[in-house]
Amino acid sequence: MDTGITNLEPTQSASFEAAELIARFPPRWRHANKVALWEIARAGAPFEGTLRYARWPASDWPSEAPRPGAFEVRDGVFEYGPAPDGDTVVWHMNFADPLLFGYYSGPLMAQDELQVAEHPALGSLRDALAEAGQEARTEDRHGPTPVTVTGVQRRVALETAPNAAAGRPRGLYGNAFASANLAQVRSGAVALTPPTLSNILALAAPSGGYGPYTDQDLQGTLRTAYSGFAAAAREGGRLLGRPVRTVIHTGFWGCGAFGGNRTVMTILQALAADLAGVDLVFHGVDAKGAATAASAHASYVNLRLRLNAVSRILGRVRAQGHEWGESDGN
């Protein structure tokens, strides 16, 4: 199947040497707890390597999907492990706001902010793009504009789950991070020595929905996911200079503060991955989330055994009557 990915090109791109980027645009943290993490992250190994930033256009998906690809469910959070072999490029999703890393410096710690705290050069990248007059967005009035960032150091790991024995009974995720004391933040952080390297795919999560999912909701979400997955596949091939296997780590994208439906967001990401020819590793955070993702994917596979046309698959998903949820406040 010709996905058109080999002809896909970014609308913006730039490369940055990490050491120079951090020196010229040190992250501008606006909360003491973020400063504490930064102090841990910048100690030890130097900032090294080359970051490549690219912003991509929205893409139209093929009319028919191939057979379902690899879809692995895990009951934990992102682990940022290395690629399994030299022919695979691994990506980790950033559940982005339309403003790329737009709230990284503030007091909260949702998935977007957590990723920047662990990869502080992403905050520097945002500030460098702003000074250069480039529109640092993952969405504009015309639709999704996915962003890929390759080769960024992960310098600290933050344990956000509640851990009463460690003195963090509320954990460090979302609003709990802002109200934690410095000792709690420091006890939950581990410096990574040496730092690891990550490839980041930033996609604006759908928001503002209410009631049953409409055709417009489903099509818009699929367009965003497919555009991002296709961009990652294209950029991965550029990195290695040859066709590659693309593995994207994701989860309940848009199902926290934006109130997305977990079943719908799992099904549509699985469909987008098949259309783009990439494999997914789906992180359900805990056993309950993993069970939800596995059940949703089984429902998707059942649809795919009977249907290949994307329009018919979306029609069946809409007919299932899935509804938007409510924000979790984070």
C-alpha cells in the first residue's frame, strides 16, 4: 500500500547543538520545584549531541487500511529504553498543547511538562524557536502540524506515582507536584548518568468535546494521529538513511485534562498506526488502564477482520456511541 510517506517533507526544520542551545537559552523555570529538578538534571555529564527539530504538515490517510500491525500493551509509564536493533527507530509521544511545550516552566506536571522536565533541552528548544520567529505550534487554524525532535538527552527520571513509604503519599503528578515540598521532589528524582537519548513526537491532543463522538471528532482525531505517525516514520528513515521499523510509545493521549474517551483514543491510534505502517507500544500506566487498552484494541481488531475501508471503520466506531469524558483536573 502506498501511504505517501516517502514524499512527506517538513514545513520547518532546524538543527541545534545541545551544549550551545542550553548555554544560549537556559530553560526559564517559574517554580521552585522545577528549579530543583533542573539542578539535578544539569549536574554531571555535559549537554551533548545534535537535536533536529521538524514541523510537519497534516496528511491525508489512505482510503483502506492494511492488516493490523504490532500493538503491545504495558501497564507502566514510559521507560525510554533503547531501540531493539539498528533497523528500528523508537519514538515517545508528547501529549501536546497546540503551543509546543508551552507550559513547561510553570507549577504543574502533566505528561507534557514531565517530558520537558526530564528532557530540559526541549524547553530551550521552544525558547530558541520563539526568538527565531518560528511558530512553535503543533496545530494551527488549518489543522495538525506535528513536531518531531530527535536526539534529545533525558537527564533525569521523576517518579510521579504515589509512594507513602518514600514520603510522597499524593505522588508528584499534575497538581500534586506544585504542592509538594522540595524534599519530596528531590526524593522522587534520579539523575541519569550517562543521559540517554530520546526521539519525541509532539501531537496536539483533541479537546473541547462533549457528549457522543461525532464524525468530525473521529476524523479530526484520526487525521492528527495519522499525520504525526507518518511524520515519525518519515523522519526515522531520514535518521538512518534507509527504510526502518518505526515504534511509537504512546498511551491515553488526550484522556486526562481534555477528557477524551480511552476506548476511542486507543482505537483511533491503532488505526492511524496501521495506516502509517508503524508499530505501537501502549502504556496504560496501571493494570486497570492496560486492561482498558487491551479491550479497546481487541474491539478494533474485531472491526478490522470485517472491514478495510477507513470510512466504514469510523462509521462503526461512531455507531458504538462512545462519549467524551470529563477533565481529570491535571
